[in-house]
Amino acid sequence: MNTRSLSVRYGLYSFAAIVLLFLIIKLFSLEHVTYLRFLNVLIVIYFTNSLARRNHRNNADGNYLNAWAALILANVITVTLSLIGFVIYAQFIQPDFISKFQGGILWNNHITLGQAALTLFTEGIGCAVAISFIVMQYWNESPKSKVPVSDPTEK
């Protein structure tokens, strides 16, 4: 299986896990526990690491930039689908969802759906690039990726 299809697959897996997380939060009425929303970062890290491990195992001599691009593609797919899901949820399923936002540094209490979507997109892409880079650095420095040049005990 090629790298692009693996990226799409892992992006879809990550998105499905995030949807499942927020569905569980909604079903158990835990929306007020904001710390549970940070679990989506752990989900993205898990699936990014799984894809990196699989790419490393299949292409141990592969190109670093191609492997990093595969991780970024998977995470951008996750961010894009999550953003579409957020907009659908805020627009059609629970229209008063946006009115519950408290505002923040960038906006007052009157945030629009477009502003919230832009903020989530920017945050998601930044997180996707950072997580992809961190995971690639780990796999680049892992002991399995080190190939000895010569045996020091040989004479």
C-alpha cells in the first residue's frame, strides 16, 4: 500500500476516534469538563505515531521529507474533517453552541461561526505540523533507524 493511501486511512481513523470521543462526552453530559477536549490531541499523537511506525517499518531507508509529508497529510485530513464536523454541528445540530463561547484573546463574547472555524483551523494546522515534526524526530532518532557503519570489534 502506498504512502498516500496510508495517510488518508490514518487521517480517517484519527477523525473517527475524535468523533467518538466527542460523542461520548456529549452522551455522558461532560461538555462542561473542558480538560476532556484535550484528549483529541492524544488521539492525533497516537495515530500519527502509528503511521510513522508503519512507514518506518516499511521504508526504513525512506526519505525523511516524504515520511513527514505523509504524517502532515494524515493530520490535515483529520483537521479538515473535524472542522467540517464542527461547522455542521454548530450550524445544524446545536445552533446555540456558538453563543456559549466565552470569547477570548482575539474576540469579545460575540464570536461568529466563521471566527470559531478560522481559529480551530489555524490551531489544528499548527498542531498537525508540530505533532508531525515531533513524531518524525522521534522516529529519526530511534535506535532501530541507526545503521552501524562498521563493526568496531572486527580487525
